[in-house]
Amino acid sequence: METVLVGSSGQQRGLTPTISKLRHHHKLPPPHSLFPTSTTTCKSAVTLASRKRRLNKKLSCRGLMSKMADHDQAKVVAADVVSGDMIFQPILEDGIFRFDCSAEARAASYPSLSFIRSKDRDTPIMSHSVPSYTPTYECVSGKQIVKFEFPDGTTFYGTGEVSGQLERTGKRVFTWNTDAWGYGPGTTSLYQSHPWVLAVLPNGEALGVLADTTLRCEIDLRKESIIQFIAPSSYPVVTFGLFASPTDVLKSLSHAIGTVFMPPKWSLGYQQCRWSYDSDERVREIARTFREKGIPCDVIWMDIDYMDGFRCFTFDQERFRDPQSLVKDLHDDGFKAIWMLDPGIKKEEGYLIYDSGSENDAWIKKADGEPFVGEVWPGPCVFPDFTQSKVRAWWALLVKDFTSNGVDGIWNDMNEPAVFKTVTKTMPESNLHLGDEEIGGCQNHSHYHNVYGMLMARSTYEGMKLANENKRPFVLTRAGFIGSQRYAATWTGDNLSNWEHVHMSISMVLQLGLSGQPLSGPDIGGFGGNATPKLFGRWMGVGAMFPFCRGHSEKSTNDHEPWSFGEECEEVCRLALKRRYRLLPHIYTLFYLAHTTGIPVATPTFFADPKDPGLRTTENSFLLGPLLVFSSTIADQGMDRLHPVLPKGIWLRFDFDDSHPDLPTLYLQGGSIIPLAPPHQHVGEANLSDDLTLLVALDQNGHAEGLLFEDEGDGYEFTRGGYLLTRYVAELQSSAVTVRVSQMEGSWKRPRRRLRVQLLLGGGAMLDSWGIDGDVLKINMPTEVEVSTLVSTSEKQYRTRLECAKHIPEIEEVSGPKGVVELSKVPVELKNGDWIAKVVPWIGGRIISMEHLPSGTQWLHSRVEIDGYEEYSGTEYRSAGCSEEYSVIERDLKHAEEEESLILEGNIGGGLVLRRQISILKDNPKILQIDSGIIARSVGAGSGGFSRLVCLRVHPTFTLLHPTETFVSFTSIDGSKHEIWPESGDQFYQENLLPNGEWMLVDQCQGLALVNRFNINEVFKCYIHWGTGTVNLELWSEDRPVSKQSPLTVSHGYEVRGIS
């Protein structure tokens, strides 16, 4: 029987690979259709690619489109699948190797956009070294599969901006920049793409692997000690190492992809943001309150509402009528101002930016050569084609002029690029970029999608530099690619106000640092939802130690400034931020080292001892150089109830007489010296003549050393020698410790200032001594008995401070405007067999997470307060049942292989309850079973014992990881077969067209199908609705009254099946 395939035209179509579908509908083939889509060898594919790329140099892009379309009519002879060991060349420097499938593949590869200089990747060097590990490859159906195998016990890190655990074994990531509001630990594609894995071997040695492709790439780490990359053919793989330590790998990586730009020092202070401070008066009020309350802060951010109708490079003439005056007031009070610029430019004749871009032919094109128009905040928008140098120069000039308003920094948001009202959440992959030849030439959007945000950030960075060569640009970008640290900082996107995201924020910051991007941090407090006081205070405590430190929240949430949660939380925030400002000389020095050597600013705790396997999965602590930050990310466990896991060696606790159960505990590694400063209210208050403090922890040999980097804090004089880099050394000799300058670098003279040395003894005890910076300072050591007394006294004072601290009150419920709900409760988790499910009883009994463990796939698209798996009691969307608070009736934990289940009930009015049992079955742990019913509990006798008309409507929202590769498949009761694609729109199926007890959501890219089986005697209608990056597969019962004897029920289950 022929399969019925439904598309946007309602016509039937054949089930063919996506590339073929796009080729059929558009003249320009999708990216890398330069390589055959049928099963073929790498060699034949790359030979064809070389021929087409040579043609590309001779023809205009539109001419090339015609030639390529003609060629697509030619037949490609299929050959057997080819596999084997990849061939290698040493490149760049000792220890770096490039691997390709063949010499032909090497010649046909596209320019590198991750390397600073693409030619470095393409130019072999003379070397007698050979790789420690050689990958194998397999080329099949236009895909290149690369596999590395390492010794048992190897652990994996990196993979860029990813949620979930620190150690990545068991995970799978797809590099496809995606607007991922409210992501969870199982989300596989976020806002940035880093096709990079750091492998740490059991002996502490390390090796890094880069799949140097801009295309969608699968990073599969699900098998222990095995790395597998899968992406369209053909691409090179570059390895860094084997080296003695992970730090050495990251230094080597930086020689290829570059180091982080040197940030202006003010950008390392605390930054306050909201979507949105809706007027200049509100901005002034926020700034004034920070100063009145003595809470340190350096930056106020302006989100999109400062614009005139969301038109970039404009200001609302009522609410932000004089931006220069606003910025002057902020500057006078020690604040900088950062403003948002999105890529979507409103399509509106008479709007200067649109007219100018049209005159310069700046817009991304559709396959037919017309500008692509997609909807974003302003409405219909066009998008600059940043793959062209002329367009980047045009944008840079706009930024240069915009900066004259007093703009101190620019925030590039929505630059995945995000597009509304489309199932893919972005523009069509068939769109056309007229890219410069040196970065890849004319290509479809799928070739440049992952680097679009980086190229926008580069153009913005260059524009700010044009505006003032004597100031360092500061750009924050949401989307990025490996290498984007050269131009911009980043943050971890639209997170949520819950404890899971507090915990994940540590690992996410660390993973970015391990992928070349050291300047990152989360939205402290959470972007979506209302934080509780304890959650906000705890998050600020650890967030104040992150490289990038910013609080941010979305519209319709409660205020999320440090003083918004009561006096106790305000004080914790004040203490946390004062800590950061005391540590700024150390943090700034770490950034100088990151900029000059590629060493990350924040690293996992195991970096202190890479050979210790017990540290490899530690997620609640991290290092800032030799400073260890140990934090609690568990709601009911403060620092007074936790014991740290510390690396081997000497680690000495210290504080600033500010210890608190909701603040991290700080430790300094023996053998280290770090510089400290007074806790200023903003960076601009600091002077070189301020007292300098050195915190000293001696090692077992009585030795310690550390660095301090000083310059103007802005500009580029430091590149011409205008700085002072000091190495301090402390040595114990006899019964005295001497502290002195051992080495200096730079042309600056040492400032005349007082020097305070605090020598840590253990238990928080320390010796204080004062002198003049540059002179030798001597500290006489007390006797062992005196040291013991000092340590004992200090420990007692520390415990007293913790016990007497004003605790942030435990508040579970937080109300907010416009029905915003509290997100910080901990969901109920069911885990057994193949599944982990998370349920929020307090909002509709909803399932917010449905993760399939063997595949590492999160199937549900969910916010805590909406979407995920919901059920309604009527045919109307979001009728009773989806938002009420449910009671947990029964909770069965798994014991001795028994099933794990949860029974919930929610009162839906009229004497009715909606009852739901969620189970992971003991006899078939592959299935997540859901049995639901609308039950009459107290229907009045006057109604004859029957309720109102009800319908049990099952409403799950599934995420589409690969929208153009995903469809719904089923066989109807009448035997007809159906394949429903996203462009089909809404579809109802009932009677003989109803799926015959089973339908499935098929993801061809993953090779997986989510199978939903149900009782056809209970389901009367099935409904498919395609959303933006989502699909609803709904089951509807019949529509009728119920009684105690005749409930409405729907029983169904989910299972994941592999497909060929």
C-alpha cells in the first residue's frame, strides 16, 4: 500500500532524505550537496567537491546556483561504504595533528572558521612526532563518522555550551545553534556550537579533539572512553596532544583558535540587567539604589525596550529620549551602560537602517535570490549577511556611530539567528549567503548557521574598536562558535529560577572555559520564573565567583535586584559582591593569563590533580587559579552542613570575616599567593595607590609564589609594554617568612603604596604584617603552640559566625505579577530502566522532563509552568486540569527491581478529579506508562449522578531537535500508511483514519523514533500540531458526562525505538 505523505500543499510526496527534498523545491542545493547523498566513498565525494569549488572561483554565486542545479540532474554511481584509519599531517606546532579521510578530502575541505588563520590548519609542518591516537572513519550516505577509542577510565569534558553533568560520558550533543528558552539537563542543542572534546586519560594526561566543521555535527559520547563525531562529509579532525595535563591541551588549542579578548576591567565587576528597565528614570533609580545600599555594581544593561518599536540603532523618544544624558548620569555615578542590538532589521521603507542595508545589498537571500523575510520582535525582518566582509564593514560603521551615544558595551542577542513562527526556530537552511571566498564562499544557510552569531559579534567588536581605538570593546553574544571568544563574552542563555539550574550553572561555565571561552556566566537568579530569597542569595554567592557576573530576569517576573528578597538576602548579596571586588586583582590577573596563554579563568577542581579519579566528577566546586570555591547548590544544605572534597595537598580556608551558610567556602592552595584589593563600589573607585594585600599559603616546603597584573584597565597600552606584571615570592627560613618581589615585567614603575601580607596558618587563622610594596617584608613565625591556639580560636570564631548569621528565610511560594509561578521547588523524579521523568505536582501535575537514558535524548519541550506533558478535561486548549495543584496520592520507589510509579490527583471542579498514574514498568522498563482518567467523586444527585460534558485531552509537547528531519508516522485502522511532516499544519485523525493503536515521532537525524502506543477503545481522535521547534501529539477521549461508574480513561505508553 502506498504511503500518504502530507506537506504544506496537501499533496503526497515521497519519503526521501531532507537534502533531496530541499533540492526538489529549490534551485540551490543544501550545503554539502557538493557531496553525493547516496551511499558513496569519501574519495568520489571530495573529487566532486573539488570540481565544484574550482567552479566557484570563476563564477558569480547566482551563476553557480544554476550550474549546481544543472549538475544535480546527473546520476551519481553508488559505491560501497568505505572505512579505515584517517591519514594525518602535523600542523601549526609540535603535538597538533590534522586528520582527513584521504588526500582528496584534505584538498576539498572548506576554510576553517575556528582557527585564527585558516591557512595554519591547511599548512603541514616538518615534525618527527606521530599521533598518540589515530581515529577511524566511515563514510556512508553523505555522512562522515569519525571514532576515537581511548583507555578505559578516560573521562570527557568540553563540548562547549551544554547543560547537564560536568563529565560528559553518556551524553550526546548536536551542534546546531538554537534558541533554547528554559532548557534542561537533557537538552542537546543550545545557543552555541563547539565541536570539541577534551579527553583526560586515567593517568592525568590529556588530548583534545576538534571536528572542524561548521555544519550540524553530532558529538556522541554515550559509550565509555569513545568519542564519535558524525557530520556531512568531508571535514578534517584536529587533535591537540597527547600532553601531560589538560591545561597544556588548552594552551595548545588557544594557539589555533585564539585566546579571549582582553576585557576592560570594569566588565569584571557586577552587572545588573532585566528585560526590561523600561525607562531612563527606572535605570537611574536602579543605579541610585545600588549606591545607597552600598552594593557594588559597575554596569546597567538596556534590553530591547529602549528601542523605538524594536528597531535596532534607535531610541524610544518618550522613555529613552536622551540616551547621552542618561549615560552621563550613569558615568558620573560610576556605572557603564550596555545596550542590546539584534540581527533582525525591521523591513520598513523609510527606516534608515533598512534602507541603507538594502542599498548595500546586505541581506541574506532566499534560494530565489530575494531577501529572506522572517518575523522577530519588530515584526517582518531582514537579516544582515555577516559572511560578507562588505556587510560586516557596513554593520561596523553603524555600531561606530551608535557608540557615540555613550554606549560602553553591546549585547548581541537572538543571533542564532532566532526566527519566530517557524517550526525550526530559525531561517530555512536553503537560504543563501554570498560569503567571502576566504571563509567558504557562497553557501546555504546550513553551512553558516553555526557561525552566524560569531560573525555578528566580530562585526560588532570591530565597530566598537573603530569608535575608539583607545578603548577595549565589550561585546556579549548569545550565539557563538568555537573561536568566538576572540570577539565576545557569552552567557548561558535563558535559564530558569530553580535549584537544578543553580547547580548546572557551575558545570556550564566550566565547560565553556574548557572549550576556549573563559568569559562566561549564567543569569544569576534565573531568567525565567521567580526566584525565592534563598535561591537568589545562594546563586549570588557562587555567581559572584564566576568570570562573568550578571543578574538578569525576564518580563512578568518579580523584581530580581539584590535588595528585592528581604534584608537577609540583601546582606548575603552585599557580602558576595564585596568578595568579588576584593578578589578583582586576582581575577583580572587570571584574565591577563587567559588572554596571553590560553589558560582558562575557571577550571574544574580536578585540574589541581588530574590523576585523582575521585575529583573528575566534582560539580559543586571549582578553581580560580589556586583559589578553590566550594559551594552548596542544594536547597536545604548550607555551607554549615557540608564537608568539602579537596584535592591532595595543602588547602587553607580563609574568609573576610564574612562567612555565611549561603556563601561559598574559599580555600587557597599551598604554595600560592593571590592579590586582593579594598571592596570598592565600582572598579573606577580603585587607585594604584590603594593598599595592596597579598594572601599567602605556604606549601610543605615553606614556599609560595603568585602574580599580579596591573595596567590602565582599558585600552591597549599593555600591548606596548604599558603594564606591570609582578611575581611575588614567600619563603620560610628558620622562624621567619620573607615576602619579596622576585621578578617584574613591563614599563610601569611600581606605585608607592602600602603592602599588607596575610599569611594563612590553617583553620582560617592568619598572621598580619604591613610594609611597603617592593620592599622585603619579614614575618616572624609564632611557636607551634601559639599557632595551634590561633587556629583553634579562628575555627571557633568561624563556627560562631555561621551559627549567628541571619539565615535567609525558607519561602517556598513566591507570587508574581500576571500569574507568574514559582519555579524553584524540586520536581518529583522517577528513574528506572530506560527513563527518567520529572513531575511538578504543584502546576497541573505536569511532566516537565522525559529523558531516554540509552540515547541521552530529552523528548519533552517544557517550561516549568507550561508545555511538557499536560492533560485537559475539555476540548478547549488549557481547560481545567493543566494548571491546578495536584496531590501526590501514592509514591512507590523502586526496590529490588520493582516498578517506580507516582499517582496524582487534581480537583477540576464539579465533583471531578483528574487522576494520573505514571509508571516505569518492572516487566518492561523500556516503557514509560501513563494511565489517566477523569473520575466522578461527588457529583450531585440532582444531576442524576452525571457530570458536565468532559473530554480527557492528552497534550504532550515534544521538542524537535532536527525539525527538517522529523515527521510523524503511523498506520491507520483502515490500513493506510501516513507520514506527516512539519509543513503540513494541524491534522485531525479519527474513525478509520485513527492510528491503529500506535504512532511515532521519527527523528531521521538521530535514527530514533518515539513510539506512543494507546488503547484504541479509549481514544476517539488524534491531533497533530506543529509549533516553533515543537510538535503536539494529542490523544482525545470521547466527549461525554462521567459518573462514578463510568469514568473517562486513556492508557498509553512511550518507548524509544531505533530506526535504520
